[in-house]
Amino acid sequence: YQRRVHGEYSWNVIRFPLGWLEDVPSATPGSVRDIELSSLRRHCLPLIFDHLLELTERTSASDIASEMAIALADEATRLYANFPEALLRQTVKRIARCTLKKPPQGSSGQVQVSEL
């Protein structure tokens, strides 16, 4: 149960409409608030992806890993821009390994985020 709740909450943070921690339109680029939110995204998003990948690796949820890859590469939200280059490469490799894993015996492999 706890894995499911953590997975669902983490996924909701990543899939937040308009991008994660998107600020109000009146925020001035380069303002203290803009810089703080940018710093927060760069710190938190890699941690959240890591957490979700750990859950995905444990459950062999290849469909979730595929959705993570799509979310990470999405040009509209540019989540990838919040990762240092080396960490982005490592994250993409982990996602790729998860998508190639076979589901556990007796499992259909179709695990929804709400089932984590």
C-alpha cells in the first residue's frame, strides 16, 4: 500500500499540469522567486525521478518506465533541463533497463501508477 501511495504522489508531482512548480505568469524572469523555484526544481526533480525509478525497478513496471521517459523528454515541460548532464544520462539508462525488464511470473506486466 505504501509503495502505491508514494508512487502515485511522486508521479503526480512529475505530471503536474503546465510543468512542475510552474510559477504564476506575473513572476519576473530572473527575480528571486524565479531563481528559487528553478533551484528547487533542479534539486527535487532528480530525487523524485530516482524515487519513482526505485519503485518501478522493484515492481518491474515497464509501462510506468515508458511513461517516465515520455514525461522526461517532453519539450513542453522540459523536465530534462533540471538534471545535470551526467545524472540525466544515468536516469535515461535506468529507465531503459526498466522498460526492458520482463514482468514477474504470474503478472501481466500491466501495472498502473495507482497499483504501485
